[in-house]
Amino acid sequence: MDKSRVEDFVINLELMKKSKFYHIFNPDGSKIFNCNAYRLLLILYGSIVNCIVVYSALGFFVEMDDALSYTDFFVVIFVMTNFFLCSWRICVFLYNVNAIYDVFSVSRFDFLKSKQCCKNLNVLDDYRDRTIKTTNYFFLFSSIVMSQWILFPLVVIAFTTPEDENGRFQNIMNLRYPVSTYTYNRYYFIFYSIEVMVAIFTMYAMIMPDILLMSLCWAIIAQQEVLTRAFKNIGHEDNSQIVYYEDFKSILGDQLQLNLYVNKSDNYVLGGTRSNQLYGSCEALWKPYMEEDQLFETILQALISACNRDAISGWGAKVHIK
């Protein structure tokens, strides 16, 4: 069961929950056959509408009883290309579903643990208000535009007379189904309903990923600003050098933790004076799912290589495996 509270996140989690987009990534949600129910439904829905669009493409390869102008041809190609790009986008999100769910942690108010960072959490409140307002406006505006696109063919048919009586009625995407013009016009509302399904999928795939990406980017920026303010505040209080050192170390730990989540696809984070020298060694030696002794050996080899290339930054290292 999902226990995530909307108030604990900087992003517009309420909108994502209402649209069920968050549920696609949540591993603790409803399940069917031990799989995420919302993810399965999205895959099923996407498969159906993709089959519909592929079937409609057969109209370009069979002889039809109506002619298609060059303008209409390029419009249909553009619409179909946009649809397949939206489908590819959803596939990318589903492929990286676990990594994306982990990045949701960055948007939590309690993500940064250090004392100095906790004193600057008001920054997150400001970003949260702006994020919610902006994403709500974006969702509303996009939904209105998409709704007009879906309803436009009905308005055209109701209030205008077709220029070509032997032509096909205006539809949402005007896909070229391999059927006769008579059959298409006679069962127009069936084809219109089919294109409504395709249009809703396209609308969902265009709007919700954009909202998620915008929200997570703002959350990362907000956390970086909290870290910046925390670093600036070190030394402005009447404390000992030991306390300053501990504050600095805890903030640096938060910084590395944030970098780890942001660079989740790399699965390792580099920081410090030798970071430039470490990149080449880590890229060559690191591989996913290493055992503890393999990881230890890899870190040692990377550090030795970096020390040899930049002796000015110091010599020797301690390796801790958690």
C-alpha cells in the first residue's frame, strides 16, 4: 500500500496520483499476477492503440477509392510519427521505472539530513509552491488544447458541409484505414471512437512525462540551492573548528548522496580533488552488480591510477565498503 504523503514532496505529487502516473512507478501499488497493475494496463492500452495505428498505415499500401492530397499526406505522416515517438517515450519510462522511482526520493523534504541543510528547508517550500502552480497550469492548458483537438472533427461535421461529398469525414488524426469511403463514413463514429483512444494515449504520453521531468528538475535545483546555502552558513555561528568540520562533512555527504541519485544511470559518483583523474579508470574498471571484494579491488585500482596521475593532490586512501 502506498504510504507516500503529498506534503512530504517538493513536486506536484497530488496531480501525479490523480492521473495515476505515479502509480506506474510505485512498487507497492495494486498488483495483477504479481505485477504492477497500472503498468500492465498502460502496456495493454499502448499495445492496442499501436496495433490500431499500424493497421491504419496499411491504407498507404493498398488501392483506395479516394485521393489524398500532399498536404493531408504529410499531416497524417506527422501525426503518426508523433504518436510513435510518444509510444517510444512511454517505453523508455517503463524500461527505467525502478531508477525513476528512486529519483522520487530527491524530491522529499527529508532527503538532506545534515543539520545545516535542515535549517534551509524553507527553500523547498518556495520551490514546491511554484512547482505545483506551474504544473497545474501546464496540465490545464495542455488538456484544453488536446480536448479541442479531439472535439474539432465533431464541430466540423455538425456545422459545415463537406467540400467533397465522396470524401471521408474529418477525424481527429485522419488515419488511412484500409476500408472504402462508404464504409468509413457509414461507421464514422466507430472510427472516431477508435481515434479518441489513440488521441488520449498520445495526450497522456505527452503531458505526464513532461510534468514529471519538470518537477524532478526543479526538485534537484531546489536541493542544490539548499546545499549552497548550507555551505555558505558554515563558520557564521559561534562554534569550534571541530563543529565546523563535522558540519562540512555532513553537508558534503548530502551532496554526494544527491549526486548519486541524479547520476543513477552511472551507479557511481566521483568527488574531490582527483575526480577528473578518476573518471577514466572508473569507466574502464566499473561494472554493475560486482561482489564486495571485486568492488574493493576496483576502487583501489582506480585510486592508485588517479594518485599516479595527480600526485600533488595527496597520496594514500582509505576504502570503506557499506
